Amino acid sequence: MKKFILTLFLGLSAASIFATTYEIDLNKANKKIRMENDYFDANGNETKEAQHYKFNLDISRFLNKTKPKTGDQIHVVGNGTVDKEVKNLTIHPVDNSQVANWWKLLVSWGNGYTVKNISAGEEYSFDFILTLTENAESSEKIILFFQSDVADEAPTFTAVSPSKNSTGKKETKKENKNSESKSGSSNSEKISSSTFHVGGAAPLASLSDNSRNDFSSSGFDFYADFTRILENGFTFYVNATAGVVTASASADGLSDDIDMTDFSFGAGLGYSFIHDEKKNLSLTGEAGIEMLSGNKNIYTIGTQLSKLDVSTTVFYIGPKISFTYKFASHFGIFANAGLYLATGSNKFEIKDLNLSSEKSISGVLFRPEFGVAIPL
């Protein structure tokens, strides 16, 4: 149990180490961005004359109800036309929730995205990345705060659908250190994700030693894993199982069915061919260790009753296919199947007769898994 808890802890640690990239298409977020007068100065004091133009674009629905954290990235794309002159446009990500007291910059002021000038009637094209330097306090309301200098009149950005970043349009220039230009078109379908899977497993093992003594097992285990899928499809996970299996074992003339406790720990790497907001389909290679132990009272000499102890340890490696379907942001189902080559040792012992036997075993392990998916 302690090892299982440690595995989950390592999974949570992995989630915090690897950053998430959120894809924001301005053309889908808001067809028109109408800047309005901002009557507050840099000190937060209200004035009679407009100090800037501003617009709050709520992007919360694109974040899968997760709280952005330090190191996460917001990739913003969009293109269209602007009807009025735009001077010194800046875009900053802000936690605009009540928990954050309505205002918490997720990058320091001045390190957002900056565009010096866009002329009236000019076509614009945004494609940039903001790397967060602060943790959001809530996923409730995350905004992109647009601000520009006062000119003749507050401008309106009108999107072209779908968004694109073609060579025929002027691409706004990146002018800040926390913003990175990203070439090519945005594919908002493929997303990065972190998911806990909790459910059951039904391991089936067929093993034998050099003397053709057989060891097979079947049963039901509790199963849990933490899976991380990056935006490029790279996938890794750690998992653990715990349960009870029934083993049919034979060695040195002794054979019987024995109920055994079963623990396993594994890790895998691979690629997700599908990883969007609704479903994931992954092919990975997994390696791990499985440990079984149990005992049973048997008759040995005449009517003498002795306890037979059996312990099995195998290392396994092989391919695994995994599928997850999400019904909601934080709920789904999953089904996995892995087929592994296994090798290890089998030990039989009758302590009161001072008898023991240990032999190398090898064979195959098949483990289907199923249950509930909990996207983070």
C-alpha cells in the first residue's frame, strides 16, 4: 500500500513538472473585440478622460477547468482586420476571479505580448506564446487583457473565420521575452492532458520453468495510473495494481490451487495518435515488476499437515494499447490491454520439513484494464 501511495505521489509530481500548453483561437473566442475607454490610470485612480483603450477577453472555457500554473503556456492565434488605428497594443493573461481579488497578472506587466502599431483597415495576424510566471488562484475566470494607447477612437478587431497565418498577411512582431513566435497553423484539436485512471484489472499469466512445471494465475486487481500526454503526442505513465489471484502451481511433485496476493508496479512510454478534448488513443511500451505471495495447508507425509509457501516475482515488458473517452471535463471511462513477456522466479517452501525449491520461470502475461478516467 505504501508503494502504491508513493506511485501516486510520483504521478502528481510529474504533473507539476511538465507544463501545459493552452490553445486559444481568438477567432473562435470572440468574433469582434471592441476596445472601450479605460478611465483608470496606472495607480488605479479613476479619471475624467480616457487613459487607454481596453478589452477583457474571457478564455476560461478553453482551459478545461484547470488552473494555469507557472511554466504553462498560452498559445494565441487569430487574424482579421482592425477598423481604427491601434497604438502600442499589449496583451497580458490575468486571473480575474474573486479568489484573486479580481486582478492577478500571470506574467509581469510589460512582459506580455506587444504590437507597436496597426493602421486602420490593416489586416493583422497573431501567433504567439505567453509563458506564465505566476500561478492562477482559480480556473473560474482567466482573461486576456488587451490594452492600447488612446488614438482617434477605440478600435474594433474583426476576426476572419477560420483563423490562419498565411504569408499574404502581415504577422505582428513579437517584442517581449515571455512571448514566443510559433510558425505554422494552430491545431486546437490536439491538446496536452494529465489524467488519473482508476478501476480494475484482470491479469492472466501463463508461465513455466525448464522442467515444464507450470504456473498460471488469474484474478482481479485494483488498478490506478497517472498518464501524461504532451501536445506533440508523447505519452508516459506510471501505474500500480493490487489484488488477489488464484494460482495453479506445480513443482517437485507438489501441485495445488493457491490464493495469492498480487502487487505490480509499471511505467510506460509511447505515442498518442488521438488526443483531443474528447478522447485519447495511445500505443505504448510498458515495463514493470509483479510480485505474488500466498500459502496453503497441504498433507505431506501421511496425515501430517504442513504449510506450503509460494512466492513469485516476475519482470515484464511489452506493448499496451489504451483508450480514454471523456464525457465531461473531469470524468470519463477507459479501457487498456497489455500483452507482455515475463521472466522471473518461483519459490516453493515447506518450512517445518525444511524443504524448498526455487526455479526460473518465463512466459506471457495478459492484462486488460478498465474503469473511470479523471482528467485534471
